[in-house]
Amino acid sequence: MRPSGRQPNQMRAVTLERGIAPKAEGSCLVCFGSTRVLVTATVEQGVPSWRRGQGLGWVTAEYGMLPRATDTRTRREAAQGKQSGRTQEIQRLIGRSMRAVVDMAALGENQIILDCDVLEADGGTRTASITGAYVALADAITWLKARGLTKGEPLRDSVAAVSCGIFRGTPVLDLDYPEDSEADTDANFVMTGSGRFVEIQGTAEQTPFSRAELETLMALAEAGIGELTALQKAALNPA
Amino acid sequence: MRPSGRQPNQMRAVTLERGIAPKAEGSCLVCFGSTRVLVTATVEQGVPSWRRGQGLGWVTAEYGMLPRATDTRTRREAAQGKQSGRTQEIQRLIGRSMRAVVDMAALGENQIILDCDVLEADGGTRTASITGAYVALADAITWLKARGLTKGEPLRDSVAAVSCGIFRGTPVLDLDYPEDSEADTDANFVMTGSGRFVEIQGTAEQTPFSRAELETLMALAEAGIGELTALQKAALNPA
Amino acid sequence: MRPSGRQPNQMRAVTLERGIAPKAEGSCLVCFGSTRVLVTATVEQGVPSWRRGQGLGWVTAEYGMLPRATDTRTRREAAQGKQSGRTQEIQRLIGRSMRAVVDMAALGENQIILDCDVLEADGGTRTASITGAYVALADAITWLKARGLTKGEPLRDSVAAVSCGIFRGTPVLDLDYPEDSEADTDANFVMTGSGRFVEIQGTAEQTPFSRAELETLMALAEAGIGELTALQKAALNPA
Amino acid sequence: MRPSGRQPNQMRAVTLERGIAPKAEGSCLVCFGSTRVLVTATVEQGVPSWRRGQGLGWVTAEYGMLPRATDTRTRREAAQGKQSGRTQEIQRLIGRSMRAVVDMAALGENQIILDCDVLEADGGTRTASITGAYVALADAITWLKARGLTKGEPLRDSVAAVSCGIFRGTPVLDLDYPEDSEADTDANFVMTGSGRFVEIQGTAEQTPFSRAELETLMALAEAGIGELTALQKAALNPA
Amino acid sequence: MRPSGRQPNQMRAVTLERGIAPKAEGSCLVCFGSTRVLVTATVEQGVPSWRRGQGLGWVTAEYGMLPRATDTRTRREAAQGKQSGRTQEIQRLIGRSMRAVVDMAALGENQIILDCDVLEADGGTRTASITGAYVALADAITWLKARGLTKGEPLRDSVAAVSCGIFRGTPVLDLDYPEDSEADTDANFVMTGSGRFVEIQGTAEQTPFSRAELETLMALAEAGIGELTALQKAALNPA
Amino acid sequence: MRPSGRQPNQMRAVTLERGIAPKAEGSCLVCFGSTRVLVTATVEQGVPSWRRGQGLGWVTAEYGMLPRATDTRTRREAAQGKQSGRTQEIQRLIGRSMRAVVDMAALGENQIILDCDVLEADGGTRTASITGAYVALADAITWLKARGLTKGEPLRDSVAAVSCGIFRGTPVLDLDYPEDSEADTDANFVMTGSGRFVEIQGTAEQTPFSRAELETLMALAEAGIGELTALQKAALNPA
């Protein structure tokens, strides 16, 4: 039924490759099927001026897409002179998701910037970005801890994200682009490794959805996040 | 328990004043307590170029805030030369919410622009905007129908929005600014008059929330949307 | 003869409603007929960096128009990414007009920002803005004085503004939009309560005007300003 | 009494050199003392899109200042990415002044752009620009007429501009920079060769001015404009 | 003598991996040592409006750098709202270099856009970009030819680029970042496979260079380009 | 053979007029035939923030073109809101060329800004700008030395620039606009008075050039720079 032949509750193949950007304090190439995002984590000592003097850290994110990540070329935002509303929405979501699992007092007055650049886009770039950004964030925090620059453990939990939607009447997990562009309802779930919600964003493109449908999507998402959490753990603690 | 003395499931006083902007094809001054938003609906014959020739209409929204809608002055976006990410996120949400209840084929190649300008901000400006925008939209569609410019009834349902959150451990309905700035979890629900979901956006500011908590918020929202739907009907069909 | 049926020397109904924006240190909803402008005065302690260390205050203004203040929708300047030349010209005029009646040494190193946002535009938005801004300014100064933040009385005089023009050959006072868009000559006068000129801007749209015509317009303006000054006094000193 | 030793009613030496920019259809280097402005008039066949199909021409102006026209370097507007409010105000004034003496039907669907670039600034750059722009405009119109591209005579009158002000209590003509930066009142007059007003802009920097003072300034301006008109005639019709 | 231990005339290891971006009509991941650039070639039917109707094609390029391609994070140009002068200079150079080997009449009214995005920067990003862009361009042209969209062979020659410089007094080939940041003279050579020059850009950072030194650099470059040309051929015609 | 009738190795008439901008610390009107550029040198005490505290000076340049310097009007960059890639490329080149002959330690923490504004463009505006900028720079340094603000002699050499190209198969010196727009190869040479190279930029517009052709162009350039150096000396040391 799904164009890819997947089962409704089946995710795409997900891989998390650490250390892909050797200059960064943390990095991860995350793939959800053919969606590929290169995430780097940059550690900067000090925080933005509005945050100074409180002893608290800051975590933020930026998102971009290479022009030919998409089937037809997308205009380069740097050449257009501004970031689109969609880009800003996504990078704000990534930033909030990361901050939800960081103890800012333990981080101390350090800033971590997650840069998520989409090399290839086939649906789910924001959920892949969040899932990969956690891995890069964890490595950046390890880097800080190794240098004695934190006050205790800044990471309170892990965080990952997945999308679900109603495609041709059936609730399915981890929409790819052909599904996403046709789905009636599209929802993104950001959850912690311990199974709590950080963000939930559900949108009806055409037909509003019922509470029962939302419940079904949530159950799919919980299972998917469980898988992603296991993959994150495996990537960060290789055998 | 709530700073305003309201019950957990009690909304602020909500008023919807139609016709406040006499030059517009539809308009509404919507108040959720002291949050006040002036919404106008502009009808333009024709649609943007990317939409032309399909026989379909378009509905979009823009959002702004007067500099002194807030306790301390907010810089004017026109003077800064760009709209913030928050502004773009909100206006995209309003536009999607309106489109979810409009039959674009029945609207025909006409465009309706909803302008939501916040005169005073005390929390919930996006939910008030959506609730008021529906009223202005309905009047603009009546204007079009009276001139024979539609093909049948473009309005498929009504739409309204409300926020809920967990404030000092208690789930509450319709957060005002003092609650919003302190709440652990903040969720916005956009629902149709028939009780289906158009958008759900839940965010954990600090502490991720459980599925049970989300269920409680949904129940609060459903009740709140019911009240708003009744107020919208009363405003559009005065005795 | 005038589209509105007014006498040549007759102003529109003018109202000045103080305190309309409860969060601001001063505010005024000013109406010249159906032209309606919401003015807020914001007090900020400290002055811009180029002004610091001289013991002098600063007063400035910003102007905007809601998109549907006009008969057809005007594009939002924040969405266009810049303020038009007309907007900048008007806000510079409002700022200069206010500064002409303020003793900057008495104001001390405080800044007052007047935000003039046009809710409905029917001609004369700049003169209405100036007339209302004075009322908001006066309240903001009262607010400062009540807190002992000034050095003596910063207000040296009152200030108001009115337009005059030659409409179908006849000099008339306080042009509304139908007159303004057709008038040969359009002049704006900014005057103090004591009858002196702060600004005079006369423009011939088509036919240059003679000195005699200008004299006639001045006489009309002096009478109009007298009425506005009385209304300002009444608004600030209610019985 | 004046820093330059001039009489109150004495203008600076004014020169108008035509043809200074050989590529342009009209050009003029205008000097008011050491204020020097290079004006070019560009003829473009066709008018902006909003003006098309009415059989009417259009005249507009742009203004700029070389960075080192001033005593200390002024930042280049192209490098800053926008034109200042002052620049826009001035170029709008120049454009309106030129349009006031052009018969747009006779001009036909042609556009003339006046570019006024200040090489050296010593006060009065806008009045010098207007005075020189008229000469460049007249040459551009001659160019059009020689090619049979007009319908009759587009020039209805000449136009020139001069400033006056109250300097240390005395009304004086044609303020230079030392006077301008100190004057209480500064007024710019744009008048036709036949002695009618196109624009009058009077501003009180500190002390509002009386009607009597304004009358005195007008008389000074009328005399000054008379001199400038004679110089324009001589430049355009050399012996 | 060189920080990397290379001989003066020794290039870094260069690899050219085709087809890295499956959605693009041509693509190449080019590595000069640890400098890595992802190049995609996009084919668009039609040319920019200024080029239309001449039967000629167009080739252009854009360049960007991921924020953490560098040792410390570089601000994202899309977030800053403009491309730097350096970026524009480089992308103009890449575009000119490609156009020098394309027969625009044979290409027909098609446009090819080369996007060069630096994943990791260790000196020589512009020369690597040009060298890789040729490979992506060749594949895009093959794609066009396979669809019968060209008029004969658009590729007239191959093109590659390399830098040379005088490092601590010795002329060396293919500067890496430690060398580049210290070199007295830095020159970029763009040459065809047949050994002719397309671009030569030599710059003395501190000490101007003699003609003899330039000759030495040219000889180094000719040898380096020979190696790159062989690698390009091997990549495009794998055994 | 050349449209101007010049010999292949013949430069246009070159003039260098010092002191043309009386407010600037140095200035020069440079003409290469009918190409005319007004250069001013501004001295500012202090250096940009990234340069502070090292005891070193800084020299930079900006470039602009009056709208009607060209045969058809070029849009004003200030009105467009950004500098073109071409403008940035040229001003970066001028800045680098000047810095190559300045001893920054001797200059001390002073900044010199060269503004090059093209009054009329007939090819070679960048080479004329560099040649004239050196004269303005030298006068600005004399100004600094006269005030005891340098540490020894900051000028290490003179610098000038000229273009060469292959026009209809013949190598020629100092291309004018008709030649430049048709030439196959265009090269700009920046050289010191002592005959060393500061910059060399050669570009093949259509046909790549051979090393032999480049050698011929270099020889032409060396002769041309010799003439320009003599003119600079004569301008700075008038008999």
C-alpha cells in the first residue's frame, strides 16, 4: 500500500554516523532512508549577551538545505537574502527540542550551536535533523566534560523525533516525500528516551482529523521513537 | 490558584465585534480577556501567480503586533526590515487554519487575506487571531456570495483555537500572559465546529509531558473550543 | 461644495481618547472624522548612544498603517522588508514636531518614543498623528514627573497640526481623502498652542500656488489649530 | 554678521555648467558656493508599469552624496544596504518639483530620471539639486523634441529653489553649512520662474517662528529665486 | 619544509566521486586532501530572461560553505541576509571558468547551474570547486545529449584549477590552509585540458612578486593541471 | 586597427589632478581618456575593532559608479539595497593593491579609506581607480606625517594598474570600452613603481590564451605601468 512497500508501522532504514565533520566538537550524518542531513555541533565559550551573567548555558540550532537536495533545484537562501518562514520554523523547533533535555545550569555559560544541513531531502528532514542533532549534541557535551567545562551532567535525557500521518486512509509511521506530499494529516512527534513528549505538531492538510486518529498516530510514534532511541544509544556507545 | 482567579477549565471573557474596520470586506475585533486583536479580511479577485488557472481560490494570513501591545515596547518589524521567525510561524498557522475549512473550488479564483494586528497582548494572541479570523473570513465569504462570485458554499465548517497548559502542576484552559510565561507545557489546539482537529501544537518548555497529561489538555481544549464555536455562531447570527 | 458638506473653514469632528493602551506610559486614540490613529508614548530610561552624556533627553516617533486602513489593501511594510519613503517622511515630521515643544535638559536622559499606528485612513493621518501624539506625550511626561525623573517642566508649549488645501478653487480646512486626492495644493501646518509655527509644508500637486493663496491657507490653519489646542487642553484637563 | 561675510539677502556665487556628463541626454554641474552637485537627466522611452497606457509621461529623481562630500566621511548608502530617510525625503522633493512644471500629456509615454549626486556639501544641497535639475531636465526635453518624441511643449515653466533661515535672529538668504547647522528656523522654497510656489517647507529647529518671520523669509526667497531664474535662462540660452 | 611534508611540486591526494547527489543531473564530491566540496549540476530548460531568443545556453555557479567547514564556526550567509564579497567573487570565477569550455550555441537555450558547497575547508576551496564542477558539468551535458537536447557537442575542452604560492621563500603547488594563511604570494590558475589559460589570479599578500617568480608558479601550475586533467578523464571514463 | 586609432602599445591620455575634493585628506581626479574617477582618501584615527591593539594601521577602499557614468543608465546600488558582485570584487582589489605598498606598523593605528567614484566610464575604471587612489593615498599619508601621527615612512613603494587584452588577435595596452566589450582576453596588472607585481588577473572571455600570449601582455603592461609611475611622480612632485 505504501509507495515504498513498507508496513504501516515500519520506519525507513536509519543510520547515524558520528564524527563526520572532523573540525566540529560533535557531528553526525543522519539518514532516514534517502533523507540525509549533516549535523555539526559547535561549542562556543560564553553565551549570547541577553543570556549573560546568569550562569546558564544556551543551545540553539540553524537549518539549511543544499539547493539540489530536492528533485528540482531550490533557490539558495543566502542568494535570496533571507531564510524562509519554513526554515525558521524548523530551526526553532530543533533548538527547542535540544534545550528540553539539557540542564542549562550544568552546561554553564557555554553555547552549543547545532547546524543541520540537508544533503538530500526525501521527507522527514526535520525529524531526521532532531534525531541526528541529539547525537552531535551528546558528543559536544562529552567534549566539554572532558575539559572540565561543565558543572555536573548537562544531559538529562535523550531526544528523537519521527513523523506520522494518515496516508490514503491508513495511519503510517515515518512519511517519505511521496507520502508526505499526499497525506491528509501530518504530525511530528519529538519525544525523550524516557517516553515523554517534548513537542507534538499535527496538521490537517485537507481533512481535519479526529481524536481517535490522533491517538493512533501517537502509538505509532511511540514505537518509532523507541527504535530511534535504541539507535542513538548504539551510536553513542558502540560495542 | 490561577493568578486571575479563574477555574482551571474557565476561559477568559471572550468578545467578537464584527464590522470594526468599515473599509474591509470582513473584520472582527476579538478579545480574549485583555488580549485584543483587530482582524480584517480583504477580498482580492484573482489568486497569486503560482495558483492561477486551476479554478481554485486561496486564503492566507499576515500577523503583526503594535509596538506597545506589550509591557515593554517591542521593536517595530517594519523598522527592523524583517518579520521575526515567531511572526512568520504564527501567520503560517493562521493561514493553514483558515484553509482547512474552505472549499477552494467553491471559492473560485479569489483570494482572501486575513490581517491580524495585535492591539494588546496578554497571552493567546495566536488563538485569539484564529478565532476572530474565522468571523472576518465568514463575512468576506458572505460578501463574495452576495455578488455571485463563488460557486456554491465555500465554508465547510467553522474553526476556532484555544491554548491549554500545565501551570504549577495543574492543567488549565486559555493561558494568559502570566501563566504562559511560567507554564511547563503549552499547547495550542485548532479545531472545527464539528469537533475535529485542524492543528495541535504542544511544546514542553522545561519538563517533557506525558501522554496522560496531553489527554487532559485535549479534553480541556475540546470544551473551550465548544464555547468559542457558540460565540462565533452568535456573532455571525445575532438574534 | 465639499463632498462631506462641510463649510470651507469647518474641521471634521475631532476626538481625543486618552489611556486607550493601558500598558503604555501615555496613549491616545485620535479621530479626525473617520481617520483614526492609535498613538502610544513609551518612556525608556536612557537615550540612544549618540546622545549620551550630555544630560539631554530625546523624543522620536514611528508611524505605521494597518494594511486595511485604506480602501484597497496596502502591503504590510514588515513583509516588504522596508519602510516606504512616505512613512519615513511622516515619522520624521512627527518626531521633529514633538521635539519642538520639549525642553530636553528638563527631560533629562530619558527617551520618549511615540508610535502612531493608523487604524483607518481617510486623509490627514499625519496631522491627526501629531495632534494625538502631543496628548500621549503629555501623559508620558506626567508619568515621568510623578516619579521625580525630570528636572523641572519638560513641556514648553502644546503642539497640534492640521492640513489645508485648495479644493476646486476654494481654500478649505482639514482635507479628507476625497478632497486630498483631488486638491491642487495641499499644505500641512504644525503650530504651537501659543500660535507659532513649528513646521509648514505646502505642495502644489499640479498648479503652483500664489503667495496670496498661501496666506489664505495660513489663516484657515491658525483657526483650526486654535480648535485643536482647545480640544487637547480639554482632554488633558477633564472637567 | 554672517560667517561668510555675505549680506542677509545675498546669495552665494551660483554657477550652472551644462553638458558636464556627455553620455546623458541632459546634465548640469550646479554650484551654490562650494556646494557642488552633478545632475544628469536620463531619457527612457516608456514609463513605469503603473503609469502605462494613459499617454502620460513621468519624471522622477534620485539623490546621493559621495562619502567625502562632507567634512567627516559619511557612510556609503550602497554599502549600508539602504537609503536614509533624509535621502528619500530629498529625492521625493526633487521629483515633485520637476513634475510641477512638466505637462505630462505633452511629454508622452517617456520617462526622465534626474540623478543628483553631491560632490561637495556645504549646505543647500537640495535647493542646488532642484535648481540644476531644471537645467538638465530642459536639455533632456530639448533632446526629446529634436527627435519628435513629444506632443507639443512639455515644459510649462521653469523651477528653482533656495533656502532661507533665521540665523542669530536675522533672516538670511541661502544658508551655507555653518549657518544651517546653527539656524533656529530653516525653510526651503521651490518656486517657478513666474513667481508661484511649488513647495514650501519651513522647520523650526528650536524656537517656533511667527507668521511675520515667515513673511520675511518669503520675501527673501522670492528675490533669490528671481536671481536663480535669470541664471537658468542664461545657461540655457547662452549669448 | 611544507607543514604537510609534501614536496614543493606535490599535490594533495585528489579524488573525484561522481553521482554523489542522485537527484541532480550531474554531481561530484571533490577532495583536495581534507578540502571537500559537494558539487551538483542542475539542468534547467530555458535561460534567464536577458539571454532569451538568441539560441544560446547559459552556465552559472553558486558557492557556499557549511558553517562548520572551518576550524571555528563561520556565520551562515542565509542567516546574515547576504553573501559576502568573497563568496560572490568565487562563484563568479567558477561560472566564468565553466563558460570558457562550453559552446553556448551547441548547448542551446538550456541553463546549467553548478552549486559548490564546501563540506570541509582546508585551503583551495575555489580550485577544488572548479575541478569538481567540470566533472558535474560533463555529466549534466551527457544527460542533455542523451535526451537530444543539444545541437552537437557543447563541451569544447576540459577545465581544472590549482593554486600555487611562495611559501617561506619557496614556490609550492596546491597550498593547504596552513600554507595559504602564511604565504607571501598566492596565485590561482584555471587551465584547459589542452594547456591554455582560462583565468590567472595572482595576489601578493605582503611582498610583491617578480616576473621570474610568476614564471616559476606557472610551471608548477601547468604540471598540477596536467595531473588534475588526467584524474578528471579517469573519473569520467572509468575503466 | 584600434577603434580609437591608438597604437597597440599606446595608452590613452592620462591625467591626475590632486586636491579636487577639498574636504578630504587626499584626493585625485584621475582620467584615462574619457574614463574619469574621483578618488578621495579619508584618514580616521583608530582602526576597525578586529584590528585593534596590534599597533598596525589599515587601508581599505570602496567603489561606486554614478548612474549615468554609462551609456545607458545603471541602477543606483543604494536604491537597490546592495552592492553588486562586480562592485565588491573591484573594491576588494583596490584595497589589496593599496595595502601592498603600505607599511602598517609605520602607519600606526590609523585607517585610510579610499573612495573611488566613477563619474564617467569608458573601460578601465578599476585600473584608473588604483592609479588615482595611490595619489590620494600618498597625500593622506603626507597629511598624517605632517601631524606626527606615523612611525616613520608608511609608503614602501608606489603602485599603479593597467589593463591589456587581445583585441581582434592583437595584444593591446589599456583597453577602452569598445575594445573591452569585444576582447577575447582581458588582463589587469597591478604593479609597483619598482616593477614588481601586486596583482595579476587574466580572464579569457571566449578563447583561452596561451602562455606566450600572456607573456606579451605582461610586457605591454610593464611599459604602461612605467608611464603611469612617471605621471604619479610628476603629480606628487610638481616642478
